[in-house]
Amino acid sequence: MRNFVLVPEVMVVAGALALLVAGRTRGRSRWWFPGAAAGLALAALVVELWVGATLATFFGGALVQDRFALFAKAAVLLAAALAIAVTDWTEENAPAVGMAMILLGAFGVMVIASAGDFVGLWAGLEVAAAAGVVLVSLRRSDLALRLLVAGGVASGLLLIGLAFIYATTGAADLQAVRHAAATTGATLPFGIPVLLLLGGLAVRAGLPPLQFVRVPIGLGASPLGAGIVIGLVAAAALTVAVKVTALLSPVPAAFSPYLMVAAAVAMVVGGAAALATRSPRARLAYLAAGQVGWIAAGLATHYRSGLGASVFLLGAFAIAATAGPAVMAGADIGEFALAGMGLLRPARAAAIALVFLSLAGAPPLAGFFGEFAVAASLAQSGAMWLLALGVLGAVMSVGAAIGTLRAIYLQNPPDESRRVAGARLPVLTRLSTYGAIALCVAIAGYGIFANPIVSLADQASEALLR
Amino acid sequence: MLAAIAAATPTPAGVPGAGIFTSPLILSLTIWVPVVVAIVMNTVPNPRGRYDTLMKQIAFFTNLGIFFVLFIAYHLFETFLPTLQYEEKLPWLPSIGVTYHLGVDGPGMTMMMLSCLIGIVSVLASWGVRERVRSYFTLLLLTQATVNGAIASHDMFVLLLFWGAATIPVALLILGWGGPGREAAAWRLVGYWSIGTAALLVATMTVYGASGGTSFDMDVVLKAALTPRVQLAAGLALMVAAATRLPLFPFHGWVRDVYSEAPLGVSVVIAGTASRLGGYLLLRGLVAADADASRLLSPLLAALAAVTIIYAAVVALRSVDLRWAAAHLAMVPGGITVLGLAALTPLSIAGSVLSMFTGGLVAALIVAAAWVVTDRAQTRSLSVLSGLAPRMPILTWLLVLGALGLLGVPLLASFPAETMIFFGSFKTQPIGSFAVAAGLVLTAIALAVVAHRVLFGQPNHDAPAVSDASLGETWYLGLLAGGLLWVGLFPSGPKLPGTDLPLFDPGLVNVMSAGITDIASPYVQPAPTAAQ
């Protein structure tokens, strides 16, 4: 079974390359591409769930298959499959490239999840981010350049941080760094690189107030491009953050205070900005930013329960934030693009509604369960002030989500003439309908049947802290 | 021969369906059946509203079915057992100690009966909805499910889940089907109720953290030995949560707009059950759990109750809009309930539980009757509405019945409730009781002024034409009034003539008493000995 552990990665990369090649061929019917790509991601997920429970190391410890890797890979593969299935491919500039990029983005997260050293963490993050840049460039090269520059800054901070940690501890292997950190303690030479590292990750994840790049890009990119930038790249950065905070857990003083402040700002600013904006995609981006704050809050507790809660919430976030912009299709032009969607595209409308509510942390969906688990860990650690700020952010987020639900379900559809001018309805296909239903089931089921997922997240946190 | 038959069949053969009403899933049915029906309704194609009537019927029969099942559960309720009944317990998130724990004791069963009755009334009151019927009834059923869930939950997480979830369908119902001021109404409601949800979350996390962080089960969290400081902090947060729902002054900002702008069926649900959850939360989370904090906070609670009632009466007296007046008057039962809980005597606590039931019926009746009167009279202005009694005899009766119910006159269910509360309160909260009584006098004056002006004054010949309640309106308003009369006339249920055998109704007072002794036991003062 050990030999099959890397099969999902191989499947995803092979599928992405095949799509890139197939996209260059002429005169072939390509209607089956999305179904095949979604099916491939699902098949990779099934293989991962089947063989991923095997504990193994590869390439001399550079890749590690543990429970965290299983959890993160399963979550990102599900997110990729759902995003491909719900995307309105007539909105995308180069569908084959889009599908390939989301698969490559997922591959980047899979590499991070399995990474046993700094190189793997950095390489995976760069792969995921590069996929986002490529996809954004297909529609807006100026925004792609902006994303590239911001990504360069983030990458620079990250690399400097990693290099300094390597210099301080003398190791790049995560386990060795963990042991070294325990003996070194929270010294200044150790604290500064950690701060740089977290800063780089915060830029990548779009943690408010550093969302200045992600939100405009999310607005200008194609739906799937926005999904990668808002969801998948952020999930990649958060996966790195989970691993980094786990290895720094012996010296919480080196990261916990910064992370708490960053989480507080993200939760409150994310909620307030979501409430203030009217554009559905920008609102989704801010709601996602608020939820990133919750994940950071869980990590800041530096307890196993907090880590487990953050891992659980990370899965919910990856699914909702990656598939969310894709399922909204052309809603970047304004709220009226969603008006009456509940009447005209009920399955897609339900999926959009659940995505918004889950990212806002409304009960009884995946986001609520995750945020509640984080809240419980905050209460256990005595960080009641952070909990209070998080609740404030969540209240504003739920208010914002209700505003979008109103547009979907309570406003009448715009005239067809006006719709043609900008707000074209997503094309109705069997795949997108089934994908939207599957997205609804995933978001609702992730919370309602949370027990096995929470158990896996708990095992994941145990594996990280071992 | 009989002995032989008995010996031959020592255990009776299983009858299909027997025991269904003692099934451990009965509370889950009341929560999840409306959810499933709502999802199915929302997915069934309804081209151009072709099946709108069917949607209404489905919503009605769903509520009726739940009421029927629950009524049998109520009939089979063991009134001598102080423990939870119809209990369901499943691990949900074991790693943080969340269990899917449902169960009802006497007060819980009373609230469930109220919720199901109000559910039926709300569907009937919504029969006139014409736009987006499917969405409306989907949301109404979801609201019903969240209220039932909040009542039945015995785990703080589950309570919080349903408590918070109620905000979304209610807000959407107001935004989608409300009157001209629906925007303000919906956002005010979202704001205040969200504050309440946040306060409940803070209270939950405070006691969870202080009790070791192992379980959210109420049996663990609310019975843990907590320091007085933690009890006080959690108690204050619970008070805020409850005050946003009941509502109590100064968390009442949503009342006027919501009750006057929300569609009638939604107003009925909010006034009837959703707002009663505030009192129920105080009972469960504060009075039954934290005796020290309850004693410490009881003067504050009594003061809030008094201020709420006096404020509501004064504002109703000065209102220029009948719906606004009714909205403020609907705050009065909540204040009375809180006084009973603040008094912390067995009698007053029992009165509070009964007053949650009667208060729900009265508030719903007042709000609904005022809504129908203004709808039929084509104006809400108290300067225009005048002398309607001869032209609206049915509505006049119902409105007057609601007003009398609010004041707690004999023969109505609110009479025993208010009597128990005042008899139980004067000793422990004399100032609060006196102030609440004074507030009730003001309420009586406000009711008399409004009723005299609207119903019995000189007819206004310049006013638009009016008509009396339709048959449908009479039915659902009559159901509310009938509930008040029934419990008022038969608080212990009707008996077979000449015997103590109950007929179909074991009596609301008997059912609600199960569990109150346990709740009130920390507050029972020792009886004086003979030597003393």
C-alpha cells in the first residue's frame, strides 16, 4: 500500500499536463473536459482516502504521509473537484488551462501537506501561487502582474524567515527545527524570522489588512481565477501556517501574540468590510478573510485542541472559498447579477447561499462548526477578548451574508435586456447542477456529520505535534 | 380461563406502531421534519406558482402533524418525574464535548406545546401570502424548526446553534414580505438578535472554559461548581441574550418596527414563541443553573422587568399607530415572566413557566388582532381609527380578549400565571413587584385608552371603509383566544365528571410542574421549626 500513497499526486499532475496538451489541440470537441477533470480530482480523492491512512515517508523524509497530509489533501481535492464541477466554463477564457491550473494549485497544497522540510513548504506554496497568477493572467495581465509582485514580496519575506530560522536552528527538517526550537527558546534571533515568516504567509493568505491585493484581483479575475486566489492560495498559505505553528509550539511566545493580534484584526475587519461592500465577490473575499482570522485564532492558542479546530475549519474554508467564486459565475459586476437567482437557477442559488453562510459562520453549516470549535479552544485557553472580537466579526459577517441571500431569493430577476448588458445567467449544464448540489451537501454535511471529520482533524493535529 | 390466557402469553405480542409516541426520536421529529419538508418544498418545481396552494397546505399539515404527535407525547408525559423525558443523546463532536442532547421536562413540554400551536396559527395567518409562496413557507418552516430545536436542546452548543439559526429565516421573511419599513425592521432584528447570540456564545464559552472544557452538555456545564465571579459573568451574558429576545428594556429596539412591518404570520411566530425563548433561557441557564448568580442578579432582573412594563405602557399610551401600540404592549408579558424568575420562589417560578405559555398566546393575539384591525380598516393611525366596534364585532371581541389576557383577568390562563407570580414575588422582591404592578396599572390605562379610542369612540365618518375579520382570520385568532380560555378554565385539565380521571388533556399546570420542584429547590427557604 505504501507505493500507492503518492498516486493522487501523480494523478493530479498527469491530469493537469494532459489538459494543457489537450487544450492546444485544434478541432476537438471539449465539452467533456470539465466532467473528466472533476472526475479525476474525485478519483484522486477516493484513492487518497483509500491509501492515505498509511503512514510513510519518502525521499529521505522530504515528504511525509501522516494524518494531517491525509486531511489536507482530501479537503483540497474535494474543493478542486467541486470548483471544477460548478464553474460556468463559458465565462473562462481558456477552460483547459483553467482546469489544469486548479489541479496544479491543488497539487501545490498536497505538496505542502506532505512536506517534511522547508523546501517542500516553500515549493508547494509557490506552485499554488503560480497557478493563481497564470489563471488571473488569462483575463487581466495587469492584475496578474500585481499578484506576481505581491506574491514576490510574500515569497521574499517567507524565504528570509525560513533562512533565518535555518541559520538559528541549523536545520531545515521540520522535526529537527521543532526540537531545536524547544531548546533555543523564544529568543530575539528566533522571534524576528518567525515574524517575517508569518508576515509572508499573511500576505499570501490575504489576512486583513493585507487583503489589498487579493480583493481587487478577486474582482477582476475570472470566476475560477478568483476561486484560486481567494480560496486555494489562501488555503495553501494556511496549510503552511498550520505546519509552522505546530513546529513552533514549544515556543509559543515566538508567534502566539502576533498571531492573536493578526487574527483579531482579520476577524473584525473582514466582517466589517463584508458588511460595507455590496459586490458579491468582494463580499465573499472579505468573508473568507474573516474566516482566515478564525483559523489564525485557533493556531494562536498553540494548544492541540486549537490546532485541531483550525485544521477542521481549514477544510471547510478551502471548500467554500475555492468553489464560492466559481459557483457565483459572473457576479463580479454587482449584486443585481444574483437577483432572482433562486428562481432561475435554484441549485446554484442554494450553493451560493450556503457558501456565504458557511464563510460567515452561520449555523448549522461547516463554517459555524469550525468557528465554534475554535471558539471552544479560545475559551479553554482563556483568550476571551479574542473570542469576543471574533464573535463581533461573525455577527457582522452573518449580516453581510443575509444581504446577499436577500438578492438571491427576495429580489426579482432583472430584465433580460439588462441581463444581456452585463449580468448573464450561468449556463445550465448537468455537471454544474450536480456540482452545485454536491457543494450544498458538502457544506451542510461537513457540519452536521462533523464527528468523523473532527476526529481526523484531531488526529492531524496530534500528528503535527508528535 | 383468564389466568390461563395470561400464563400462556406472559409478554404481549408486539403491535406495529406501538410505542411510537414513546420513541426517543420524538423531539428530533419536531425539529427535523419541518427542515426536511422545507427542503423538499424548495426543490419541487413550482412553475409560475402553480402549486402555491399545495405549498400552503403542506406547511399547514406539517405543523398539524407535529402538533398531533406532540399532543400525544404531552398526554403520555409523566407528570411525577422531575427528570428529562423523551431524551435523545448522541455524541456529535466528542473532541470538544458536544452532544446532540435533546429532552424536555415540564417547562420544556409546555414551551413545545406553545410552539406547535403557534406554528399552526402562523401558517393560517400567512394564508394570504401571494408572492413567492414557496420561499415564504420554506422559511417559515425553518423558523419553526429552529424554535423547536432551541426549546428541546439540552446541550449548550445545540441551543446556540438553533438560537442563532433562527435569525436568518426570520430576517429574510421580514426583508422579503414585510411592509414599507421592512429594511429597517429586518436589520434592527438582525442587530439585536445577533447581540443576543453573541452574548449567549460568550456565556457558553465562559462556563465551558471554567468547568474544565470537557463538555457542553447542560448536565455538566450548568451543574459545575463555578466561582461566583464566573457565575456572575455568565449570568450577565445570559441576561443580555434573554433581554434581546423577550425583549427587555433597553434591548427592545427591534420591537416596534418588526411587529408593525413583518408579515402577520411572522409577527405571530416572533411574539408567540421566538421571543418567549428569552424567558426560557433565563429559566434554564440562570435560575436552574447558577443559584448564586441568580440571587445576585435578581434585583437587576426585577428592575428590568418593571422598567420594561412601565416603558411599554407609557409608549403604548403615547403611540399614534395601533400596530406600534400593540408592539409595545406585547412586551408586557415578558416583563411579568422575568419578575417571576427574579423572585426566586417556587411559586413565582411556576408562575413564570405558565406565563411563558400564556404570554406567548397573549402577545401573539394582541399583535395579530391589531395587525388585522389595521389591515381591515386600511389605516394604522390612531387619529383615524375610531368607533370600530359596531362594524368589527368579531375583531372587537378578540382584541378585548387579548387586552384582558394581558391584564390577567380571571377565567383566562394569564390569571393563574400572574397570580402565582405576584403571590410568589411580593415577599422576595417587594419593590420590583410593586413597580411591576404599577406598570400593569399603566398598561390597563393604555389598553383602556386605545380600546376606547379605536373600538368604542365616536365613529370617524371620514375614515376608509372597514370590514370585520374573515372566517380564516377568526379561526386563527380564535385559536389563540381559545388556548387562553381553555387553560384558564381547565388549568389541570378536564376531568371525567364525578372522578379525578383526566379526559384527553392531563392539564398544562400538571405537566409544567414536572421539574419545577428541582429547579426551585435551591431557593426553598427552610420552614420555621416549632421552637422558633
